[in-house]
Amino acid sequence: MSRHLLAGLAANPALPDELLDRLIGRLADGLLARAAPEPDEGPDAGSDAGPDAGADEDDAELGRALSERTGLGPARVTALAACDEDAALHLAHEGLLDAAGVDPAARPAVALALLDEGVGPPGWARLLAAHPDRRIREALTSRPGLPPDVLERLAADPDVEVVAELALWTTEPSVAARLAAHPHAEVRRGAASNEATPPAALAALITGEGLAPARTCLVCDREEIPFTHDPYCARTDCELRGGAACAGGHESTVHETVQQAARNPATPVAAAASLVGHPSMLIRWALAERADLPQELYARLAADPVPGVRSEVAGNPAIGEPLIRALAAGGADGVAADLARNPRVPLDVLAHLAGVARIGPVLLPRIATASPAELAGAAASTDARVRRLVGERRDLAPELRDALAADPDASVVKAVAPHPGLSEELLRAMVARHGVRVLARVAANPDAPPALLEDLARHDPPVRRAFREIAGHPRATSAALLPCLADERARPLAARHPALAPAVLLGLLADADPEVARAAAANPALPVGVMAGLLADGPRAGGRSGV
């Protein structure tokens, strides 16, 4: 029996407590069996690939599924965390793991997860700050509430990448300010991204005023300069960023530092604004993300030769109505869709943009905040593209919703079809009028009755996207689910649906697609006797398949 069936059982909400305990025990047994050779095998028995190949991955899947269950209780949480690292991490982040049962020296990753949730004594941070693995010390830098002595130790870490991570994550302004003036360029780069870095220090990273030049960077630490790192470097031991370069002035790191400072909202406006004419499009792009620039600077950036910079400005909620109207009147120069997504775009401008921009089936921010009167006005537009935008709202007044449901344009009907509250009569009328163009969206309606879902599933020609909606619909019947099994993407959804006919469900446990079989094992309609049988026949400890 394949292990993915056990992972499915682990996710089954109807799994009885007795079987849940056996499943946790099965996970522990499998890990223990691989930790040492079996009695009749030599010490090198597990060194070559064999029946156990992939067992670690399978057990990780099982551990994740078990840890994601609700209502485990303290005893099961402790048992599960003791036998699976990934499960322990998940349980720690969910606030379920008791720190008293964790040894930070033996399980530093779990200790870090608990510290991340604000759990764990200060002594843990002191212990981990001296951990020999650089990655542990790096991860520690982002944990909240670190004691002052730990911050000082991390700031003086012999590995500059640990110090750079601290510069990025510390919430102590005094520490961030000190690291912004660090002699290593990589540390300054981290401080440039940190909103806790004081404004004066951020400004200095842009202007250089009062700041001594950096003495070194990661590139000249490791390579003979001048050096430019190949973005497609094939060296497996190389950790330099693609395009990293140094000719004595730490050029790439300095550029990245200015870019991060330009984006940082804590950077003073005057310092950031000085970059509006910078030759680097990446720095101008970062500047265009800011929400505090003068309107005249946004106007300059809106005329940038780089489309990405113009797009960033067009979608920025900080630009005013005059600039929005100017951009729209000028044909929006390739940024109409970004302008349409700006929450401050006036509705009349949005109506114009709907005719020139390709806007997918998405609720635009301006439509989401429109008043009932504004929605009614837009819904009365002669342009179906404008009416379609209104149809994406899911809280329309019933009379407006029903009017859009009867719209002569299929795109409008398609938009409103998943809206809750639509009657079966209206839903059937949509399909009768527009056919396959709206079928999947009608199937997605949460109030679609079982009989309608059955008819949609049997529609000729079939609509595969409708199968996927029906397969996950809580009102679907077994008759509606059966046709969905013919679709590759809908099949796992249907296999997990509790309304599926028992005989079909049992057959799916042996499906050739592991995802389908796992979904069937996770189906809460699976008989308890079958669950017990799967566990009894599942893979023995160590990953070998049972009979």
C-alpha cells in the first residue's frame, strides 16, 4: 500500500482517534527504522537506493498532513513534534507546541520557530547566537524581542552575512543606525531596506554625506577585482548574487543600497526625490513605488522611457486626479490596465479605460469602494465592458444583481454568475441564453442547487472548467460528481467530495494518480473499516510496502 494513502488518511477529518494515534505511531516507527539497520542487515544496508528510496519524502508528507489537523490535543502535538521536524515547525508556528519540551541545542530550527512566535526563554536566543551554523545565527536576527546582549553579539558576528541580516531585521533604531555606517557594503545594503533605520542614516546612504566609503563587499571579499559575477554561474559553491560586481568601489552593492533606500518609506522625501533623474531604471522604478513624492515628480516618472516605471506610477494610489486624467487622456501609453487598478481612478475615467485596457475577471479597487449610486450608474452604462466590472462585486443590491444576471452580453452575465443569492430560475436562464460561455461561472455559484449542478455536469458539449467547479461544490451530488472524474484536474477534487458514491470512492483508492488516491483516502465518507484496513496494510516501518 502506498504511503500517499496514509497521508490522505492523516488529512481525513473523520479519522477516529484510535487510528490517528496509530498513524502517528506509524510515522515514528518509520523514522526509527531508518535511523538504524535492521537486525539481519549490515551497517551499510541503507547506503544504496532500494525499497526505502523516497521514504523520507513520504514521511515528510505524512508529517505535514498530521500537523495540519485541528484538535490534535497536547499529547498528540508532543508525540508528533518529537518524531517529525517539519511537523514540529508547523505546530510551533501555529502556537500549539509547548516550549518546555524543546531542547534548543538539539532542535535549533524548532527553537527559532518558537522564538518567532514570541515563545521561549531569552536564554535560547543567547544559545543560538553562538550556534556554529551560520544559517541558524542568520535566522535568529529576524526574531522579535531579542535581548540587547544578543543584538550586540550578532552585530559583532565574525560572519558579515549574519551582521547584514541583523541590519535588515533589527527593530532597534540605534542598532540599525550603527550598522548603516558599517564598513562592509553588504551590511549597509541590509540597513537601507530596514524601516527602523533612522531617516538621517537612510539619507546618508543615498547622498554619502557624513558617511565614510565602505571598505569592502562580498565580491572583493571572495574574488580578485575587477570582477563581475556571471548571472548564469555554474559553480555550486558560489553564493554571489547574479550580476554582482566590484572594481574597487563595490559598485553593484552600492547600487542596490541606493535602490533599497529609495524604496524605503522611512527615507526622507528630499533625499529620495534627488534620485528622480538617476540613470538607473531600477532606482527610478523603486522611487515610483513611494507614496510621498510631490505630484510634479510623479509626473516626471510617468513620462519615464521605461514601461515598468510608468506602470508603477500609474498604479500608485498616491498620484492625484489631475495626473490620472492626464495619463488617461494621453492614451495611457501602455499603462491603461495599471491605471484602471488604481483605487483613486475616477469612475468616468475608469469607464474610458475599460474600453482601451485588457482587464481580466477581477474586482477593481475603485469598483470595490463604489457607492450604491455609483454602482447603479456604472451598471446602466451602454458599454458592456463597464457593466462587466460592476458584475464582479459580490455584495450588489438584489435588484441590481438580478438585472445584470439578465444582461444580453455574455461577459456581463459571466461576471455576475457566481454572485450569491441568484435564483435557480435566473441561473438556468443564463445557461439557456449563453451556453458554454457562462457554464463554469454558473457552476461556481454557491447557491446552485444539486439538480442544476447535475445538468451542468452532463452538458453537451462538456466544459472542463465547469467540472472543476462542480467537483469542489458543497452541493454537488454523486450524479454530478461522476462526469467530473473524466477531467484530470477535477478528478482529485471529486475524489475528496463526501457525496461521491461509496463504490466509486473505494475504487479511487487504487487510482494510478497518487493525488487522486490520496484525495480518496482523505474523503470523510470513507468507512472506518476501510480506514483501518488501509492503516493495517500500509507500508511497514522503514518504507517497505505491505502485502
